[in-house]
Amino acid sequence: MNTFEVIGGRKLSGEITPQGAKNEALQIISAVLLTKEEVIVHNIPDIIDVTLLIELLNDINVKVTRINQHTFHFKADDVDVDYLQSDAFHKKSGKLRGSVMLAGPLLARFKRAYLPKPGGDKIGRRKLDTHIIGFEKLGAKYSYNENSNFFQLDADQLDGTFIQLDEPSVTGTANVLMAAVLANGMSTIYNAACEPYIQQLCKMLNNMGAKIKGIGSNLLTIEGVQSLSGTTHTILPDMIEVGSFIGLAAMTQSDIIIKNAGVKELGIIPEKFQQLGINLTIINDDIHIPSQEVYEIQTFLEGGILTIYDHPWPGLTPDLLSIILVTAIQAKGSVLIHQKMFESRLFFVDKLIEMGAQVILCDPHRAVVVGMGREKKLRGITMSSPDIRAGVALLIAALSAEGKSIIQNIEQIDRGYQYIDERLIKLGASIKRINN
């Protein structure tokens, strides 16, 4: 288990560019299975989760060529569908939450797919009901193998239909959407997720010959086509990295410019950090966060304590609540963080409390942060990263703390943030990666 050794208390400065969006990449890379023609994808992040998914495609005989560090060429003209039944596929795909995204394309094109029980972060229940119910409505049948912990999906054919999702799940929407593009007739997906990741997937599929309408709304209409062609696609900057860098700048009193931030696709993310009192300036597609001695949390107009919560797009993504929580620690004022989606995602606050933060964990979904206004510093401790976002939140806390911190299980951070130590060291951070 590898670790970071962090010496905190340093002010950082300079420019940093966000990686390609992890969540979009998992969908886009899965979508290459929908065609036998060539697909080129630019701005792919070099992170563990994406690398594992690309390895899975290679294992099922997709021709994968790495053109440069972040550009790949895919050609799925000789897919080995039988490999999906192998122990090797089950073992590897069961470790990766993103592998569920292969089911929709495989079912659409080959009429057979396998879904592993969700892996990835330990942040609470991550059900597959939305995916499977959607596939069933398109005509698929499923069975569950208790020995392998896999769902098997089969369909003689898929037929377009009306599908109202039980929740606006991003992965559920993407999976059902990818199955519907090759179904017979017209499909309608209501209560669809409309995050930029889904919009990007829709645009890519339309460029391949799909017929999708309603992009950007929660009502998607898909006219099925016989086949899809190849295309070239560029992945957006990762909005979660952008938010992470804003929080990092505020906590460490740093002067940072986030280059090529994809500002038009950030939605209310900048506004939520501004509600914490953080000054930021948008210049074209860059974001400048100047060094601030104090930042003060806003209150509601009637004087009530600010509440920040996750919500389906265009609301705040749940992936940023851990970052917002840790950023509030050194603000002036108080804020209630309400994590609605995952019941275990706030449990990392015990480490922040051990560092000296004033945080009250009300229940698995809510925490109150009483900002310290820099009246005292956090202290360095030894801690472990429980999931991707909490891991980076702890790294931000460590960089702002007094003394040395040890962060264990950094493989979780590497799953979502590429070369994060190297990039922050260029800004002046003191981070040492220790390979055990």
C-alpha cells in the first residue's frame, strides 16, 4: 500500500491544467463497442480506473492503439464476446465500477452482456436496478449468478419503448441510452440525467450516426438505427479537478490559475465556492484564485446558516461535497453539508476532526462545519484514503496543515487524479510518494 508524505503549510503558486473528465471517459470508452469502425478519443485521463477499462476492452479483443499520452485509437471489429464468461473477465471487471458501462453497448450490438456487482469506492450502496429495469423494458432478460456475483443479460432483439427512470442516474442513463441507439424503433428516456458527461456522450453518438434528440434535458428521444460509424471525440476538462483546485487554493492561501477549465460546462460549481467566500475571476476559459487571508461563508438572505447539498444536474455534483466540506474548515462562519446520495461518503470527517477541524457529523448524510477562520491551523496526522474524493480532500487538508501528514491507500486517489503529486509539486507543494 503506497503512501504520500506531505509537509503542509506552504503557499502554492502557478498554473495547473485539469485532466480529461474521468466520468465522461468511462462512458465514451465504453461506447466504442457500438461500432466496428475506428474511433479516436482525445484528452483521456491517465488514471487507474480508465486504464483498467481500456485493459478490459483489449481483453475482449478490441484493437487499442495509444497514439500519445492522452489519445487512443479503438477498433472493435472482432470482439470476443465469449470472453465475457471467463473468470478473468469477472475478476477484473468486478473491481471497477466503470465496467458496468460495457453492458449497454454489448447488449445493443451483440445481444449479450454481463454486469458485475458494483466495485470502486466504499461510499455506500450503488444499485444496478436503474440499469437492469431499463434493459428489461427494451426487451432484455436477466439472471443472477450468486457464485460469480454477476448479472447476465440476453436479448433476441431490443425494441424501442418508453422508459421512465426511477432516478436520474448518470451511469444508468448512459447505459440505457447506448442500448437504445441500436434498438428497433423509437425509445424515450424520461427523468434522464443531463450532466455534461451525458450531453457529450449524446453528441458523440450522433456524430456516429445515432438519432438522439433532447440533449441537455431530462427527456431524451432516440430513434434506433441499424449501425453506427466511427468518429473522433475530445473529452471535456474534469469539473471535479477544477473544484478541487479551487478548494486547494483557498485552504492553502495560494495564488493559482486553472488553465482551460471548461468554464461553460461547470454549471453552478464556481458559485458554490463563491458562497464559501472564495474570490475567483474567470478570464476566458481560465479561473484565477488569488491568495486570500480570510474567506467568509455567506448566509441565506434571512440570516440562516448556509446549506450546501448535492442534486441532479444542473444542481451540484455529489463528487464535490467532500472538497467543499474540507475547504469550509478554514472559512469564517458555518455551513451544513448535506450529502443526499451516498450514506458513507462523510465518514472521513473523523480524520479532519483528529487534525483539529471543528466538524459535527450529524448522521451519515449531514455534517456541520464550524469554520476556524485561520485562527488556528490543522495539525498533520497519519490517515488513510477511503475513496477518491475523500482522499483528495484529506490531501488538501494535509497541504494546509502544520507539520507532516502521512496519507495511506493513495491508490484510491490515483484512481481519479492523474499524477496529482507531480502536478502539485510544480506549484510548490511538498509531497513525497513512498512506494511500499
